[in-house]
Amino acid sequence: MANSTLDKDAVTALTLTPVNANVHSVHLPDGSHVGNLKRIGALWKFKAIGYDGAGQVIPGGGPLTERHNTPFSAPDAMQVSVGLGFPA
């Protein structure tokens, strides 16, 4: 997904997919990858990811760039969805 706007009211919840013990990928309901949740010390932080027109990764970019580095206490899909501004 290129650096586009996102209608957050149209998205009900994000999904998390475990990558390893310290990383979960974060996806929109359509499967689009919008970032990663990374364990940093005792916190989990959302790391936004976008893609350019050629499919190259843009760290900190994408439709959730304004939420880059949002902290969470656990990798919980509902907590992350609400914390990133999506309806519960």
C-alpha cells in the first residue's frame, strides 16, 4: 500500500500475525501490511510501514505514519486497533 490516506471508520479491527517472540506484523482486514508491533524492553511499540509505487518498504511511512512509535502493554489486536484510532 502506498502512502495513501485511510478511512479508519471503514476498518473495524486490525489483525496481528506473530513473526517471532518479539515482533507481530499488523494488517488491515483486507490483509494490507501497515506496520509491525515490536517488543522494546517491557513495552510493545507500533512501527508504521508503507510501500512506494515500486513496492519498496518505507519505514515509518504508510497510512498510519502519524501513529509510528505508539506504545502498547501487550500484543493485543483490540488494544492495538483502538490505540491506533480504529473503532472498537
